[in-house]
Amino acid sequence: MPKDTAFDFIIHCMAAKPNPATRIETLREQLRHHEHLYYVQDAPEISDAEYDRMMNELRALEAEHPELLTSDSPTQRVGGKPKEGFAKVAHSRPMLSLDNAYNEDELRAWEKRVRDLLGENETVDFVCEFKMDGLSLALQYAPDKHGTAQLIRGITRGDGSIGEDVTTNVRTVRSIPLSVPAKKLKAAKVPPTFEVRGEIILPQASFIKLNAEREAQGLPPAANPRNMAAGTIRTLEPNIVAQRRLDYYAYFLLHGEGLLAGEELLPQQSKSLDALAALGFRVNKNRSTTRTMDGILKFIAEADAVRDSLAYEIDGVVIKVDSAAQQAQLGFTGKAPRWAIAYKFPARAGVTQLEDVLFQVGRTGKVTPVAALAPVFIGGTTVSRATLHNADEIARLGPEGTALRIGDTVTVERGGDVIPKVVGVVVDKAHPRGKREIHFPKNCPECHSHLVRAEGEADWRCINATCPARLREGLLHFASRGVMNIEGLGEAVVAQLLESGKVHSIADLYKLDNDFLLTLERMGPKSVENLLAEIEKSKSAALDRVLFGLGIRFVGERTAELLAEHFGSMDDLMAADAAHLEQVQEVGPRIAQAIVEFFSEAKNRKLVESLRKAGLTFTAEKKVRTEKLAGLTFVLTGTLPNMSRDEAKEKIEAAGGRVSGSVSKKTSYVVAGEEAGSKLDKARELNVPVIDEDAFVKMLV
Ligand code: IVH
């Protein structure tokens, strides 16, 4: 099959299957199947490229036949933005919360109450589930005229009675089915009007990546995945939500009128969970049914043991009475059901004393206050340092918004891979307030130049470009894994290099020789040979690594990648002005400005020249991102009603497509406006689809 252009592919498929409606339906079914395998089962069967190809074919067919477009098509996950925030909507039934148990005694007390209320002779099955640490979200489905259940609404918990309609964002979560076919509903004994409740979460890996990006952009990191998930689901930009890879775990299936898990059709929570999985929802596989407290405790112990190795955060275990009839008998107290309880893991927090505050200068000159703590054991590690973020944080961390003091007893939290942080001060009779005030330095602790705080920013910075601390951190960053990956260039070696006076910039690393390195402490012939080999190897690291390694403010790993792909060379990037830089995906005025500033400094240009001389990689393959219009070639002709040809061109390129000046059989679409001339004739002659501005704009959304 010819694969070189989407157009050829389309023609091929259309020749084989002349009916576009059938082809569209087949593609949708295949795409849904592969999305389920990928996003729900974690077991993909086809490559991303194959998936993209099918998606592009479907997109092209739908653009050609807009009358066949449906809202549950896999192409329709990212739709229009909600314009003015999110509408408030009432929940179909209250979204309750759970009572908590913090230890075995509290759990046993709950079990006793359940058994007392149900009567001694009753057998009770308990379902144990992971308590996912995210936000609860309701999904409402209703049938269309074919009996297919369509996702009509996604609602946040809100106050439990009224939540926010976040449907546009929810639709971007790939593990949430946009529709469930009648066949599946029937097989699972679920009526086509139903509601799913579950937890929206941000996987650990996405959290770490997003936080690294935030830090590279000079933004404060989010405290935990839960906060970031909460912020994301309420973002007014569905495109951003789609990129963040939220995930959804279903734990309740509601139908009929009642509030209970299953009711008459599915009279058990365990069966409801199986039904949810059969309908295509992601249901946590870590679940188990037991009749005994020993069984419950075993499940909790196992959950605790695997907790750190999971791809997402859990903060406990939820135990539910399995039978819907028994649930009905037990009923509710105030805001929580009697038939369920949340066993909460002890928080990963510790209480210790603040012994001192140190001030560290980072590679961008930012000065971070770091708490020196009396060592405390938290969640498996000893913590003796924790971040205090910035001067503002110190000024308000004490009780009632007072300033923190040295000697205070502080609460320290540690979550996943996040740097431990001081979250508050404990004051009572046994823990009086500390005595010593904390003075944020006015001068850089390393080079003593005056610190500067830009208007509106929380951070103080050392702006001396030759500050040894900045150079040290810059070298360590450059050499680190994920950047230039120069193994053996750790803190001890870097400190000696700086002390020797031989290294004044990252470019000087490429001038190091055998004889000199042998003079360093703890460097024998073998380690010198290894280090030189590592430095040599780094010369072939890709352009985006070099860019990331330069330490330009706000240019993190991903931005560097996008820049390298867009410009294809260091020279073109250096020559770009702010307007051109802003054309790069995800580059806004702030980042563009920082890049322009960086390259306008003579010292930095000299550094780049030295790196070029040293033989580092300065070119990259220009690559079009697989996006909306990836693989498609457009020809523009005539006058479009609402945008200039240049604007249209920009839009196509921004979405990963290409624009060509002449129509050939490789052209995917001709976008024609008023007074289109010979290009239109040529398109007709070659059977190239011709679309108007309206159809074109729809392809971009
Ligand atoms: S059942 C009637 N099951 O924990 C309330 N909740 O502390 C039903 N959560 O609001 C909740 N995993 O956001 C249930 N397997 C699970 C859960 C779970 C996480 C969250 C949910 C709920 C909160 C209660």
C-alpha cells in the first residue's frame, strides 16, 4: 500500500471501500478498540504511527462528509472551549463522601456496627478497593436513537449536590468511553441511561514530567498529583487537558432512581465493577471480595506494600458492603453511607525541628531557602532537608500567617518523588515557638553580589552571570542524565574543576585533557579515560539536549525539543526574533523573550561558538509534530472570507500540516475561496477534495 501521503492512503481505501459511511464506521470502531487496548488495558496492539494514520484518514473523510460527523467519533475528543467558565449543574443523586478509619480499631468498630445492624446470622461480603487519590467525577450517559449510550455530561463533585459541568475536558480523557454501544450494554445488563462515578487522577509519571516543565519555566511546582489533576480538570483549555494525560478509574455504576451501587439489575458492588469493565471503563484490577476482617487487613497490608510502586497515588483502601440489599438496609448517616468506609494510610508527614535555613543558588540564579531539619523518618526515608520555596513562604508559614522561625517545630510532608517541604508549624505546650528570626540574604551567598527581585515575582535572584554557584549548577545541569548525560561529572569533580580555575563555562569541559584530569583528587587513569570518553560521546547528543543544557531560562526539556524540531538548527534559532519564536508550539511571549535575551548577550554567543568549535550537534531534523493535520498537504487558492492566506498557512503549519503552492495528486485538500482560478480546475481534474473556509476551520478544532 502506498504510504507516502495521506491522500494516497485515502484514495486507496476509497477504492477498496467505496462507501464512505461504512469506511468511517469501520475506522471509528477500530480506533475505539485500539484506544481501549492502549488507554484502558495498557496493552496496545498497533504502533502509534498506525493509529495516527487511521485517525488522519478518519479526519479527512469526516471533513469531506461533514454530514457523517458524530460527537462520539474518536476525532471529537477535543472540542470547543467552554467560554465563560463552567456551568453549575445539579447531581442526579448526591455525591457523598466516606467516613474514615485511621487504624485497625476504627475499622473493627465500623465492622461491628455493620454486623450489629444487619444481624448476627447474616453473611456479609466486603469488597476492598484502592482509594485513588484524585477527584471524584460523575459521568452521565443517555441513549441516542440507536440505543447507543452517549456521554452527555461530566460533573465534578462540587459541594456534593451541585458540581461543575466539565464535559469538554472530560471528553479528552482517553480512558473514558465517549459512547457505549447497545450490544455491550445488553451483554452487561446495563440500561442505556446510567451514571458512572469514579476518580479522575493524574498518573505519577505525568505529574513528575509536568512539574519538571513548570520548574524549567520558573513556576512553582504543584504539591501533588491530586492538586494538579484538580487544576487540570478545571482548565478552560481542552487542548491542554488532552496533553496532560489524565486518567479515570470507575468505581460506581448507578442506574434507576436509587443511590445504591447496583439495585435490582446488578445487585452487588463487585458485579457492578465487572459490568463497568465490560462496558469499557477502566476499573482498578486491585480489588477483592472477602468475608472476614483478616481478609480486609490482608488487602490493606498488600496495598500498603505496593503503594510506592504504583503508577498513581493511593491514599488508602475503600471497603464496601457488597450486597445492594444490605447496603439499603444499612443506609446513610448525614453525608456518608454506613455501608462503606475509607481506611486511610497514615500521611507521609513527620514532625521535627527546624535547625537552620540555608540559601542555595540555582543555575538560573534563583535563591531557594532550604530548611535544615533534625533528621526525621518519613515514609521509608530519613529527611533532613526540605524546601521552603521562597521568601514569601517563610513570611507566612508560622501560626496565623506569621513568619517561620529557627527553632520552630515543623510539619514536613513528602509525597512520591516530590522534594520534601515544610508545610506548617506545630505550637503547643510541648512545642514552643522558635526564637531566631530568619533573614533572607540581601546578597548572593556565594558571590556576594546584590540579589534582585523582579516586580511581581516571588524569587530573589543572583544576576551575576559569572557567579560560581550559577556556574557550578549550570555545569551539573549540563552533565546530568536527561541532558548531555556525561557520566562521572558529578559534584566532586565539578567542584575541583571550578577550583582549578580552568573551567569558566560549559565549553571549557571540551578542552579538558588527560594530564590535567590526572591531577584531580581521586581521579586515576581509568576514571580519567572514562570521563574523557563520556565528554566525547556527548558531542553527538541531539540539538534539543544541547539547547536544554544551555540553561536558557524557561527552556525546559520539552520546549527545547519543540524548538529544535521547529528550527532544525542552532543558527536558525539564534536568528529568530520573538514573533518567530512564538510560532513554535507552547512558546509564549515570556519564553520567546528569554530566548532572545539569552542569544543577544555577547557572552552567550561566544559560548555557543565555542561549543560549535568543540563539535557539538548543532542541527536537527526538522520534524512536523503529529497533530491535527499531520501528513496532510494543503493548497490555498482564492480569497477566503475571514482569514488571509498567510493566516491560513500559519494555522495549517501550526497544526502540523504543509502548504504547497501547486496542486498535484499528492495534495490532500484545496482550500478555495472567492475567485479561485486555475488551481481549482486542476484540483477537479485530479479529483482532489476541495473544501471551503468553514470546512477547513472545522478540521482545525
Ligand atoms: S466510594 C458514597 N471508592 O474517596 C461515596 N471512593 O473519601 C463513595 N475515592 O469522594 C465513594 N477511590 O473521591 C469510593 N474506590 C473508591 C475510591 C473513592 C477514591 C475517593 C472519592 C470519594 C473519597 C471519599
